[in-house]
Amino acid sequence: MSRKYFGTDGIRGRANTEPMTAETAMRVGMAAGKHFTRGDHRHRVVIGKDTRLSGYMIEPALAAGFISMGMDVIMVGPMPTPAVAILTRSLRADLGVMISASHNPYQDNGIKLFGPDGYKLSDEIELEIEARMDNGYADHLAPAEALGRAQRLENSVGRYIEYAKHTFPKHLSLDGLKIVVDCANGAAYKAAPAVLWELGAEVIPVGVSPNGTNINDGCGSTCPDFFCSKVVEHGADIGIALDGDADRVMISDEKGQLVDGDQLMALIANYWNLSERLKGGGIVATVMSNLGLERYLSSIGLDLVRTQVGDRYVVERMREGGYNLGGEQSGHIVLSDFATTGDGIIAALQVLAVITRSGKPVSEASRMFTPLPQVLKNVRYQPGQDPLSIEQVKRAINAGEERLNGHGRVLIRKSGTEPVIRVMAEGEDENLVETVVDDIVSVVSEAGKAA
């Protein structure tokens, strides 16, 4: 069955246009509320958001939908996505909701749903909610005496700060470390600096002045040049950058050089394996992870299990195989000992724990393998088009694969969150990889114009 509203990470779109309108948000609340109303107990839902202006529209619309189905609403305000998942379980809620478009600009917004176990919903449940959204609610609305209530949870950020701190080894401290933390003017603008400072670090916070329209604007994990330059400017030991909803993280070493998610997974995997904490005999990552990571893990006796792109698919495979470490090159690091989804702050703390123990500068401690040359470029297309179905595009992709001749790979996919074709190739020869990507991008772009 095709999906009308949900993509790879919830529902996402431009604010105040379908599907991110107040009306649709209310229908999501009504449909999800009905789906998760089971038994005769008082049902409750936790709603968090990032700092986008449109959150003020989406939050009350969702709340109205849930209340109309008889669910109590607990609003926690700007909070990281993983914090909402944690609070959903901690508060024994029936459902958790995060209002965020993650790394997208402020004009976009999204709705992510978590079950009572704190995990993102399966494709099957999302399809059931979609079906309910289009089938009306006249027979399911709560009677007047059974309507839900709404309240704001005081000090919800403090709850998460304490939880995050307790994932850091008790016998270690961040004393003596100078850390730049870039919060992308997003959901973690209060929590991230507080966690690091309370663990002993000297903290230089940037991207902590949200105004509703500056989330991810020239800052955060998707704009690495900014926070890397701040590390050098302040003579810091390390830089930590989060995205708008703080479920992903990137690191800068003391030289201002970027350390991506693949290197961070390798760093944690190696230490956890040596300390007999790693479960499953390997880690789970997506098809986007560098072949260098796979080769490195193999050299230390560990497997790399690949999934399609999307941290929810990583989590599903981790649960199936009993793994406790997985993630994406983009910085979604899933540590299932601590969290049910990617958590940029908790992942950063685990990296800091390894580096603190090593006594080495970040530039030495974090370079676990030499990545193969990898090039990724995006091509925008008009919604409703399907450039990948066009014959000349298929031929260009096949030609690129033949040119790499078994010494690399080509990966072409549609983004699940925006109208973009992602063209990626990697291989031993950097010039050849660049040429292959450029040739495919050119054909895809021309095909899109023709369509």
C-alpha cells in the first residue's frame, strides 16, 4: 500500500501547506489517539517540539485532536527528539509526539510518533493511522464528560539532563576539557550546554539563541564549517554539533577537522568490543556508510549489517539481531543500552568517555580508519515527477557502475523527507568517483527538466 502522509521519518513538509497544516495535524492527533486508546485507563500523550515558528500552530492542533479522543496531553516544550521518547516511557504515556523537521530549514516542519515503548512506529502502524485519518471520526469522538485535559510538564528539560548525565561513566569527568557545542538554534539549546557543564567541562555554547526562524541556519551538524571554525577560534579540545532536534551529532577535533558518524561508530564499537560491552558481534548501519568502515570492522572481527536509509530501519534491525550499537554516517548514533532512537547528546558523551580514557587529542583518538573517496550530490526535482524511472537515467546509472568495475559502488535514492534525488558513489579512485557522480547528476537534472 502506498503512503500518503508518512515518509521515512514521520510526516514532513512546508509549514501551513499540506500535509503540515493545522487541520491535518489535528487529524493525526485524532487518528493516532484512536489507535492508541486501549483499555479503560486514563490515556496520555507526550508532545515535544523544536524551536520552529510553526510549532506554535502544530502543537495546539495536535493537542486538540488527542483531547477530542479522550486523551490527556502533556506538553514538554522545546526538547530533543530522543528526550520525548524517554519521557514517553518514563511518564507511562500511551504515545509520544515530536514536532520537528530535524535538519530542514525553519519553513518546514514534521510530526514524529513514538509508541508507549519509546520506539518509532512501524510502517504497518503508520499505514493504519493514515487509513483512520481519511475515514472520519464521528463514531469515535469522546463524549463531553470524557474529553482529555492538557498540561505543561514543569522542568521536563531537567529530567532529560539528569538522564543524559547518568549515561556518562560515573568515575570519569570532563574537567579540563574545553568544548564548543553548537545546538543549531534548535531543540537542545538548553539541555546540551547544561549536560556538558554539569559534567565538568568548560563550555562554549553557540547556536543557542532560537527566534523561530534561525534553526539550522548556518549552524548545527549540517553546517560543519561553522562549528569547526569555532573550535579553532576558541582553542577548544573538541566541538560537538547537533541538528535541529538533536537526534544526530557531528564532532570536530581540536584542529577543526570534521569527524563523521562512521568514525564515531567505529570509535565506540572498538572500545565497547574491547570492554566486552558490544552486543551482536558487530554494528548496524545504512547503505550510505563508507566501505572503509566495513573494512575496519572486519579487521577487528566485527560485522557491519546494512539497512536502507533511516534510523528507524537501523533500530528495527538492531532489535531483531540483538545489537546495541548502530547508526548513520550523517550522525544518527543509536545506543540501545540508553535510548530507543538516535540521541546526539548521549552519543557525544560516549565519544567523550572513550577520548577521556585514551588521554589523546581528538585528532588522534577519533581517526579509526581511512575512508574511501565518497561523493554525494543532491538533485532537486518537482514533486510528482519520477526521474529515476526515465530510461536515460537508468542507462547513466548502469554506465557509472560499469566504470567503477567492481572497485566501488553507486547508490541512487530518493530522499524520504524532501523532493531530492541523492546520487552517491565511492571507490578507490577519487577522480573517477567524482566523474561518475557528476555524469549521473547531469542526466538526472536534464531528465527532471524534460519531465
